[in-house]
Amino acid sequence: MRYLTFALSKGRLAKDTMKLLNTIGISCRELEQGDTRKLIFVNEELKLKFFLSKGPDVPTYVEYGAADIGVTGKDTILEEDRKCYEVLDLGFGKCRMCVCGRKESEELLKHHEMIKVATKYPKIAKDYFYNSKHQTVDIIKLNGSVELAPIVGLSDVIVDIVETGSTLKENGLSVLEEVCPLSARMIVNRVSMRMEYERINDIISRISEGLKT
Ligand code: PRP
């Protein structure tokens, strides 16, 4: 039997994924103990491998078959737009992709004005403004702390993740429009899905059953 390899997003998503896998009898002691700089972990008994990567790299590993299965956020899946199957909504890591800004900026979204939009997610922002709202905008790519942009005058609004809303609140910003809901998703390499159908489908079915209860 060959190893099935999982690519997990470093941090909380990886922890929540292991908790979920534990419920269907899949564990990886070394990985779950944490406190290590190791990147690859093995469960010899089940012939499974796990590795941790930056969230946006998970779909890349899965598309190229370096991992058979990946878990990452829907935001990353939309932004990276890689060729793989999205097979399950895992129900954790829930948040929303939103257009945010000062309350006064709400008007700018109503009249197809040319506005500046700062975001870590240029593809999602472009798709939303161009294809859903038919508004031509100037998209400015940032790498984090995006809420700063409208405050210091870099942009009119931002497209960013809102979870509790506290970052917005503490910076005098609000949600102006919702782009889409987000959560952690399981993705599968297209060839692995065919070649290892039984094992992968068994994992998907068991998780999916567990999520229903
Ligand atoms: C994310 C997101 C928001 C914040 C939202 O940032 O980009 O800034 O969390 O969470 P909240 O609604 O619960 O306040 P993250 O902490 O991942 O860091 P970043 O700003 O560097 O992207």
C-alpha cells in the first residue's frame, strides 16, 4: 500500500483538521504533540503522511500531486484557483470575505465609481467587482494588516476576511458588503481521486457522516 499524503495549513487549521481526523480514527502522534520544527510526519500503521505548509501553498501541493489530500480555507482555494477537487466543507474556520471601509465609503459602492481596493486577495476582489458588481476598480495588493489601507489613505475600501469583526471595530471600519462565506475545505488531487478512490472516498464518507451528527 502506498502512502496517502495530506497537506495541512500551518496553525489553527492544522490543529482543527487533526481533531476532526481523530474522530474517524486517524491520528499522528508526532504532529499532534506540536512543539517541533519538523515538517513531515508519518503514521506508519495507516500508511499516511502529513506535512505542514503555508495555507496558500496547500492547493499547489495538491494540484501537482505532492499531496493527495489538502485542507485549507475557501479563501485560499478561490484565490489560488488550482486544478483539484473540492470535496468537503469541514465546517470549522468559519468567517466571511467582505468589502469593508468607513461607513461613508458605502456610497462609493453604489455608483460604479472608479475606486481603490486594497486586499491580500486580488483575484477574489477582481472577480467580485468586475464580474458580480460590474464596477471597474483599481486593485492594490497587500500582504497583511489590510485594515490600515483605508485609514492611511492608500485605498477607499478593502476586501478582507472578517471573523469576529473586532479588527474592523477597533479601527473604525465596518462591513459594507459581503462577498462570500468561508470555511475550511478538503481538496483532493484529480489523479489520486481516481487511483486511490477507495481509501480517499472512505475518508471523505466517514468525515462527512461525522459532520452530520
Ligand atoms: C485576518 C484578517 C483580518 C482579521 C479578521 O488577519 O485579514 O485582519 O484576521 O479577524 P477578526 O474579524 O476576528 O478581527 P490575520 O490575523 O490573519 O493577519 P493579517 O492581517 O496579517 O492578514
